[in-house]
Amino acid sequence: MGIQIGVDLGGTNVRVATVDGQGTIEQMLQEKTEVEKGYEYTIEKIIRMIEKISEGKEIDRIGIGAPGPLDPRKGVILSPPNLPGWEEVSIVKELEGYFSVRVQLENDANVAALAEAKFGAGKGKESVFYITVSTGVGGGFVFNGTVFSGAHGYAGEIGNMIINPNGYQYSNLNKGSLESYASGTAIGKRAMELYGIEGGSERVFELVSAGDEQALRIVNEAIDYLAMGIANLAHVLNPEVFVIGGGVMNAGELIWVPLQERVSDYLFPGLAPHLQMRPAELKGDAGVIGAALLG
Amino acid sequence: MGIQIGVDLGGTNVRVATVDGQGTIEQMLQEKTEVEKGYEYTIEKIIRMIEKISEGKEIDRIGIGAPGPLDPRKGVILSPPNLPGWEEVSIVKELEGYFSVRVQLENDANVAALAEAKFGAGKGKESVFYITVSTGVGGGFVFNGTVFSGAHGYAGEIGNMIINPNGYQYSNLNKGSLESYASGTAIGKRAMELYGIEGGSERVFELVSAGDEQALRIVNEAIDYLAMGIANLAHVLNPEVFVIGGGVMNAGELIWVPLQERVSDYLFPGLAPHLQMRPAELKGDAGVIGAALLG
């Protein structure tokens, strides 16, 4: 039996790794994506990285996690904001043509969901909803070890869920969408627009720690929207556990304690005692581990 | 091989049926539920109905669809508003004890979802989200022929999804929940409170057909909330098809045409062309057919 290769293709870095049966990274290579040099350049680079890491070994299959939107069934990356210039790139066909093995493509949140469900904070659970709160808000639903892509690859695009139709809007998302309030970008933008606080979400969290009332108001609003989003998902799917990761969650107790309370407030009384929310465990490695698990 | 029995336990009627391999009802018995006589009385009645319909035949298994909340894993009905007086009723244990066959319990929307996915408007589709818009708003997600109950039986409780945190509220649901705007009850209540229109949602739809502006405003609001709810589900699960039933949808084109447009408006541009929404086909029989399919 050959090895399984995971490729984590991000806007900044590409990582290629082999992962053992316990979800531990055996070997990993990392290079800059260099999006500005065009997708052919980056795909060439990925091919070289895969050749290097698999030297002397047989490859069984290759999994790729990449920013959405993408079509996992066709294996095509569709113009993601984080990979400017990549328009309908058939990355699966290119790699399958080169390596003559099965290649699978999934969006980055779904791939991270898979890793967390199998080897991270969702280990041993039948159903796991993974949420990442970072620059954007994304998610992925894993049931019995399989990630749910949806019929056209749009499952888990929870950042675009409408929570407040009269609410705030940015970028191409719906007005009052979850991401427009709860993402790191939203926290930074809201703080700037409402109170002139510069420095993005990191600065906002620093100010909250220092007791700043305005910053606290912004963060509380974000937590409240995130809580409503999670409650909505609980009433749609009732997963055994929510695993929540992403840079914004690094703010720690400041977010976790009120978040837990508020989600409970929004749940049916019979469901509230069953609520389980856990911090993601695999952090930055979830993408490349999940990619290796694909297929 | 014996027969499979479906039981559709509603607040008003109980139906017991056998269904063939094509989802067609072979035989059916219907009686009044008579909730006011207590759950023991009704369970006795169900037992008699099952005995009657299975006379001279061997029973393979029994499936029950009942109003939620209920716990499908434990087989217990938990104080549903539509079955007053039923508090923690172990209906599965009672029927298993009597008939010595496997008995399964699911909530009514999930059971209808199963029937529509297998033999109704979702036939042949891998993933189906069923929505019922009637007194309340409920739903069920079927993937590869299996209905998703959730870890504690709360999957598909989409009526409690928050769409507008500053919005309207009734009963024990969340403020601005989908059901608080889009259900038949909500349409009737809104019409009464805002414009003094009596007669519930049916009267409101009559008035819309007659060109009444106020009634139209109420219905448009309901459609808009339903559209946001569907778009949210599409961004969470991206099912191949949405199957939508329930009394409110009987208003026909009045609802369907604007609903389709508005859902598309709320979807990612790449997802909008893939949107498929179909009217439920099995109507009142979905419950008893789906119950027979359980397990």
C-alpha cells in the first residue's frame, strides 16, 4: 500500500504532507503560494513538492484542501477571493494526469472539519459541526467520518447565513450575514466605522482586555451573532458536538464563556443541556491533515 | 418476510397503514386520536388498529411518526404541544413489548421527509431537504435514503431558526424565528395584529387573491422570511432539491413564483442557478408512508 498525500493550498502558503493512521504529520513541506505568478506556476510547484515528499514511495491518492468556491465533484477551483486569478482551474485533472492516481478536492473548511472530526476535538463523535471564525466564517459538517460537500460544493458556507435582514453588510455576502458580524474582518470594520478604532480585530481584543467599553460592545455583538448562528445550526442538524476554531477564537475565555451562555439561551429548553462546544485542537495543521484524509 | 406497519400519530387523527415497495398505501385505518382521553387510551387504540391491519400476517417492524419534541433513540415522546398530556411516553417500549418486533419513532416532519425523498418529489435525489409550512414550520434532511434525526432528535427544527433577532415572536420560539413569520399561524396573527384581519391565514390568502394590499404585505413578508430560511439551509447543506409542502403552500403560484425569485437573490451567484424547489407530492399521506419506511 502506498502513501496518502495531503495538500493544503492557501492564499499565502502551500503545504504538502504525509499523515499516519493516527492523524500525525510524518513529513511536511511548506512554500509560499506566490499567487501573483499565476496558477500554472503554483501547480508546478505543488507537483514538485509532491514528488519530493513521495520520493521512493508509491502514492495511493492525493487530497487537496483549497479556498472556496470550488466544485469538489468536478475537481475545479472557481475564482476564490483568496486565490486571485484562479478562474475555473481544473487542479484535479492536472494532478491526476501527472501522477496517475486518484485526486480529490474539497474546500478548506470542510477539510479542516474532517481532520477535527477524526483526530481532533470531535474524535469519537458520530456528528461534528466544525466552525472556523477567522478572516471569514466557514464551516463543515462531518457525519460518520464523511464530510458533507453538498450537491454543488456549497455545504458549510455558513458565513452567508442571514441572521439579520436589516443588518450590516460587507463584500459580496448577504446583508446581516453571520460573517458580516462575527468574523475577524467584521469586528475590525465595525470597530473602525462605529468608534474609529484602528488595527483590526486583534487591536479590538487588546482593548477589551484593557477594559475598553466600546471594544467590548463590538465583541459582544459578534459573540451574539455567532451564538445565533450556532443555535440555528443546532436546530437544523443537532450535531453531537460543535468544534470551533480560527484566529478569533484565540481570544479565549473572553469569547468562550459568553458564547456558551448565549447559545444555550437560543436553544429549545430540551436541547440546551445537550449543547457541546469545544475548541479546535489541530489548529493550523487541520487543513493538511484533513486533505490527506480525503477520499 | 412479514409486513411493515406505518403509524401516523397526529393531534387529531391516528392512521395505521401498510405500504408496498413502491410507496403506495395498500391498506389504511384511520381513527380519532382523542388526546383528551390520555395516552394509555390512545396507545391501546393504536395496538388494536395494528392488530386489525396485520390480521393473519406476520409483522416485520413498526414505524411511528409523531409530533415533536421526541427522542428517537430512546423511543420516547416528550410533551409535544400537539399531544397535550403526553409527558415522556415510552411508546416504542410499549409497542415492542406487545408485538415483539422492532419499533422506531421519528418526528412527523422527518417521517414526511423520508417519504417525499423516497417516493415523492425528491425521488431519485441523493440529498433532499423537506420543509413543511403549515400551522408551524418544520423540516427534515434526507441523505442517501436516511433521515437525519440529529444527536438528540432536534435536527430539522428549522422553525426555531433565528432570521431577525429584533423581530416578531410568538409561543416558546426564538424572537424573529422562521416560524414566527412564515407559518400559517404567524400569517394569521400578523394580519390580525397589524390590520385587524380576522379568519387566519386562509382568509389572508383569500384577500390577497381579491387584491387586498394589506393582506399582500403580510404574505410578502412571510415569503421573504421563508426565502431567507431556505437560502440559509442551502448555504449550510446545499441539498440537491428542496421539497416544500404544508397547507400554506397550497396557496400555489401566489407563493411559489416570488419565493423562487427571492431565494435566488439570497444565494451565492454560483449556487443560484442550481436551486431546485419542488412542491411536495404525497401531501397528507407522507406521514404514514414515511413511518412505514422507518428503520
